[in-house]
Amino acid sequence: MRTLLMTTLAAFLVAGCEGPEGPEGPQGPQGAQGEQGPAGADGADGADGEDGADGADGADGSDGADGANGADGANGADGANGADGANGADGANGADGANGADGADGDPGAGNFVFMTDDPATYLQVDRSAMPAVNTAVIASKDAYNEDTPATDATLAYAGEINASLDFLHTALDADDLATFTPCSVDLVDPLAGECIQQAAPLVVPDWHSVDYTSPAGFPNGRVPGDPAIDITLAVLLLDVDGLGSTNGGHTAGDLIGLSQTADDGIMLSTFPFLAAP
Amino acid sequence: MEVRLTILTLALVGGALAADHIDGPNAAADPAVDITDVFAWHEGGRLYAVLNFAGAGATTTTGMYDADALYGIHIDTDDDASNGAERTVWIRFGEDAVGNWGVQVTNFPGAGAPVVGPVESVITAPGGHVFVGVRNDPFYFDFAGFQSTISTGNLAFTGADFFAGLNVTSIVLDMDANVAAAGGDHVNVWGTSARRPITP
């Protein structure tokens, strides 16, 4: 009996699906009703159920048993044997049996999530993102960019195609739609000499969100949901913004706010997780 | 004019569909790992990060969970891009024996062991919180105005939100800002998605 229980316990530890229900010890008083010392052994069964709580840690490990865990979860029912101990009114040990009842509370396998254990380094990167619209607006080799890293960005590997895209935009817009603005300039001969890329590069290269705790949050100091990040980015790509690059055309990075973005439909929550339900 | 704006459209169309929606053919073909937006900001000693995926093209009323997908919230603390992130928080999804989806978060700042819990529920972790679930897409952009701009040849934005009512699957992390920054006062954050290789 003892050996069987320990075997069950071992399996239960792996399964570990009932951990959170551990607090259910109220049945203990029933045990107090009893006086039959020998039956205390049943109480020990209950202790097995208590160990089931430890099993929750095993779930965290999750590296193990995979699909078989579902079946292991059924072992939680074995913990219910401990409840028998309580019902038996077997001395003080019966209280331990009450812990066993915890095992009975668990649905077999429920909550015992199984995760892949492959080394992250072996996965194939499909997408990456930080600065909004960078890939979509100014990157030509989109898949390669998505599979790449900020380390590559920092080598200015994408500066050439960013500059070519900026030239596209300015050729299309400067003479008419941006006629009332002072656009920044693009230099196709010496890409890094252009005012536009001098403005854009510090913002989007490398492609990450810089979050400075010593300054108020708000794009481009990080990106808060609801920030007009696209319109700010468009201003930096299209207009000659004061304080950015080498020339000052009298614009601020906020001069296009409202062009394409007004307000999100989603009501942002004031507390975690912030994003609104559908 | 229309010709030139068509060129502009080609350059910006991905941006019109969302900040990072449909930004590359490979990602667009695989919504579970197609990132739509990444947000990161600080507030009151906390660092928050959001990674959204499975956007407008795959809108559902339930989250899109894939056990073979891997998501990374990369946190650089030394401003040196060349050596990568000093910490990467990895997120995976997995099912239990009765088909409920859960999330596992490893390398969560301040938590020694992986953080595990059910989706669609705020999970309390050592040093913070984790949430995964379907959310209203927080990205907003006047795509209709953009289309009008194309057809009329003039900028015609009205500011209306084309993404109203569209959903994404969100990963939201609430972290101790100081721990995430390894004691510093700033971080650089980006998100990635990856797929588990198929073993022959």
C-alpha cells in the first residue's frame, strides 16, 4: 500500500495539476473527531494529496512528460484517497487526509499546460517590429529585414534602401502635397549626407524603442498605445524638422499630427493590461 | 499626379494596413507570427511591453495560439545593438489535456522560474504581471482617407480609424522597470516572432 501510494505520489508530482487548490484544509476538523490511531496511516495518504501542490512546480518545469501529463493529471484523483482518510475519522492524521481531498478537486490534466522545450536559438525568426511603419514604408527587402536584428541595422546595412524610399516619397509629394511645408532633402549620391536620412536614422536605426525612464513617456520616448506614432514618423521622414539633422526648416516633429491619425476606437484601460477587450 | 501618388501608395501601403501589418510576404502568410505592433513605455517605476499579432487579416473573437510559435521581447540595456539584447523574455503557448490554452513566460524580470498561467486572464508573476488574450487593435490609421487620396490625387485624410472594431492577439507584460534595465535608467525594446523548425 505504501509503495503504491508513493508511486502514485511520484506520478502526481510530475503531473502536478492541483497545486493551486492546496488551501483546502478545512476538513481537518473531521479528523479531530476520530481517535483511532492506527488509521493514521490513511492520513498519510492525504499527505500525498498535499504533495500534489508541489506538483504545480513540476508543471512549470513543463519540460517533461508532454502529452502524458494529461493522464498524470488523473492521478490527482488518487489524492482523493486522502479524503477517505478524513472521512474515516481516523485520529488527528485524518486532517492530513483532508489535504488529499485537494487532489480530488483537480480536473484531470486541466491547467497542466504543456509547452515546447526547443532552444529559442533553433527557432526561425519570421517577423520583428519596434518602430511602426519602418519596414512597411521605407524597407524594400521586407522578409530579410523581418528576419534580421538591430545589430545588422546598426551597421547601416539598410540605409541605402531607406534613402531610396525617402527619395520616392519626396519625388511624389514635395512639389504639391507638401508645397506648404518645408521638406527635408534627400541625397541620392551620398545617402548619408541627406537631411531626411540624418533626421530619420536616429529615430529608426536601429529598429528598437528607446525608453528613457528619466523623461516622460510618449513617442518617440518609447511608444504608448494611442501615441500618434505614424504622423510623428511621417514628419521626421518628410519635413525639415528643427533640432534634427543639420538644417532647420522651421518644423517640429508634431507638425503632421492629425494627418492620418486622430483617435483610436478602442477605449484604453487605465490599468493593466491597458488594451481594451474586443 | 495619380501616377505619383500610386507610387507613394506602393511605398506606404503596408503602413496603411497597420504599423507592421503585412510588412513582409512571409509574415503575412503566417498570421500567428505576423506582428502588428510593438509598444514599450515606462510609468511609475514599471516597464510595460506589448506585442500584438494576428491582426486585421486574421481577426477572430478568440486569440490565435500556436504551440510552435515563439515570441521574444528583447531588452537592451547597454545601447550597444551589436551584442544583442541583455535580456530576452520568451513567450510560448501550450494546451492542457482538455484543450485549454496557457502561456509560459521565461526570463521574466524578477521571476526565477517560468511564469505559467491561462490565457485571457491577468497572471500575477514575481515582480509583475502577464496578460495574453484577444484585444481591440490599438493601432489607428485613416486607411479610408488614404484610399481617397489615391483616387482623387490629393491628400484626403479625415482621421477616421480604419482599424475600429478589428482585433489582435496581445501579449502584455508589466515589469519592474529597474530590474528590466539591470539597474540602469533606460532600455531599448523590440519584439520578434519565430516558428519552431519542422524536424524531418
